[in-house]
Amino acid sequence: MSTSTSSEHRNFEDVVDQSDRLVPYNLRQSGPTAVELLISTRVRKSPYWHLSMRHGCWRATIYNRMYHPRGYVRPEDGGAMVEYDAIVNHVTMWNVAVERQVQVKGPDAEAFVDYVITRDATLIKPMTGRYVILCNQRGGILNDPVLLRPAVDEFWFSLADSDTMLWLQGVNAGKHFDVEIGEIDVSPVQIQGPKSEALMADLVGSSIHAVPPYGMLAAKIGGRECIISQSGFSGEKGYEIYLRDATLYAEDMWDAVVEAGEKHNLMVIAPAHHRRIAAGILSWGQDMDWEHVPFQVNLGYQVPRRKTADYIGKEALERIRDQVESGNPPFKQTLVGLVLGGKPIDEYAPDFWLIGDKEGQPLGFVTSPWFSPELETNIAMGFVPPSCSAVGTKLTVHLPEKYADTPEHPVSAEIVEMPFRPSANPSARELAKSKGRDYTF
């Protein structure tokens, strides 16, 4: 079965069971399409947009209603794999202003945040942050932001790609917590790679060495007020710089980082999806959405057994956890990690490529594929039925002609554990797993 571009595209919704979804994934294999992104005033340019253009950004997407740079090195010059080399060997800066900052501030800030996230917000101390999820009443994941707490009465949701500000405001319209909720003029960049700590020390001094994972530090960069957290979207050592009043002072902070980064071989690149896949980091909207529950996408650890306070989705999530633990999950597909054959995948996939059984009959689909230079194989995340999700299960993947070993024939694949390779800056979950302990909150 070929998945190459043609004038007729078979509808595979009838062979991959998505009957539990209200809106199934579109599994038509249409391949890349030669269209131009229209730049207009309907979508917002971030304060760093012109700076990304200065550094050679040649393509973009739209994320959180904002233009999002997604490529600096052109394919003829090595493309995204050149950017990959920079993040695993040196240090990189990413324009991630699309991580819009939604502030919750007021006397009831902690109580409100505790009600809308699954984790226990009372355990998040001022000047620390956490990776969290927000769910709807059915347990579907609405967003998986980094949550920062810059003050006792203040939290920032550093958002993935969904309108969470409107959700938060809507929740409080009925609940009446004593808080103000709204987007603020704070825009982040990410500093990621093995030389990131040395670069940050040059920028803000030795105090950066004491900042733990998800710890925070207030500092000035380029003379402008910033909040820095040790966090990122890569699995490498890294930091995020949250510039206050970013609309006014974008150049001051950005240029200071670029100047200090010269001796560390700093490179401005797009968010390193090839590296985050290897780290097993999910991308909301690509590897999960509001119809997925945490237990379906390896985020069950985000649903604590010890949180006694009520929160949105708690009743549904506890019921679903019981179903999963009894061997009767209520979902048709679950997320797994795959190693697969074929030629090196060196670019974003334009379709959800089909996963098949050993005979090639479609039963699932790939969400995030790439080639891992360290593992010397293609790796991917994808959805398969729970009955086929055990580590070691042999499957196939229908790659487009560009990557297929033999046109018309799927390549072999095998389910493996994630992350695919150890993180340079392991999360608490990874550290616990390495010591043979279950990590719950």
C-alpha cells in the first residue's frame, strides 16, 4: 500500500479504530503541499519576530495565534539536522514567544490554580515551577504548560498551543475566585544545549549555578528585567528567559544573549522537535489533544493519588485510572515509542503516517518521527491499540516514498520504551525510574 501523494487519497478512518473520538485524526496521506504562509495582521507577530528574520528564519507555522519560527538552516545547507548538531554539542536560542504567559494573580491564586490543574499547587513554592496538565470534566488534556510561581499570590501558565486563557476565565466566571486572569507582556526564549549553563553564567553571574530544575531566578539581561527558569523542551540542559515588557525591550535582551553567546558557539534555531522526541517529550496538538486522557499518553503520573482537594476532571480521571488498572482501558489507541527502518527521516512529517501490524494492515498512526544520530535509527511516537502496545511488539510503518526502503512496502518497526535516550537534564520522573521507583505526585 503506497502512502505517496496522488490525486486520490484513501480514507483510512475505516481501518484504524478511532471510534472513541468525536473528531478523528485525518489519516489521508496527502504529502507535502507547496503553499505559502500568508503573513497578515490577523495573526500576531511576537516581539522577537523581526529578530528571527534577522537570523535567517525561512519558514514558520502558527501556534497560539502567533507566527512561530520553525526553520533557520535551509535544506540545501543541511536543514534541521545542522540545528540538531548545535543543540547537542553547543548552545542554542529559540524564539518561543508563542508560549503566551497567562497570569493568575490575587488572594485566591493558589486555590484557583489548584482547582484547574491535576497536580497539587500547594506544593509549588514561590520562585519555582512545574510541568503540569489541565483537564476538562471528561479528563481530556486541555494544555500541558510549564507553570511558574513568581510570587505567593501569582502564577504564570506558559502555554502550549490552545486557548487556555479563555478556559481559565470561563471557569472563574462561575467559580468567582478572587483573582485576575489575563495575558501579560512577558515573552520567553529558550537557551538549550550543553553550554547553556556557561552562557547563562556569563549573562547573570554565578547565582545561576544554584538554580535547580524548575527553579527560578530574577535577573537583568541587557539591562532588562527577566525571570529565568531551568526548564525547556529538549532533554538537554537548558533555561528559559522570560522577558518582562517584551514589546518594549525585545532587542535589548536578545542582542545581549547573542553577544554573550559568540564564544559558546550560540546558534539561533527552531524548537528542536528532533531532540524532544528522543527525550520522550510530548507536543500538545501533535501527540495529544483534548480528547486524550493522561493514561493514554504516558502522563498518568500527573494524576496524583494523594491530592484530596477537588479539581476539574478528578472524578473522571480516577474512574479511568481504575479501568486502566483493571485491564479495561476506555480508549481505542495509546501512545507508544517506536524504532523503525527506512531512510533517515530528516524533516517534519506532513501526514500522520500509518502504523500496521506485521502484515502491514493499518492499526494506528505516527505522530512525531525523526532520525536519531545517536541511536542511528529512525524513532517515532505513535498511537496503536492497547492490545498491541507492549514493549517488543513487532509492527510496520508505511513511510512515504522519500523515506521508504522499497516503494509500496512498509518498513519494520518495534515498540520500545521512552525516552529513547537518557536526557542530559533528566526530569524527576526519569531519575526515579532509573532507581527502580514509581514516580507519583
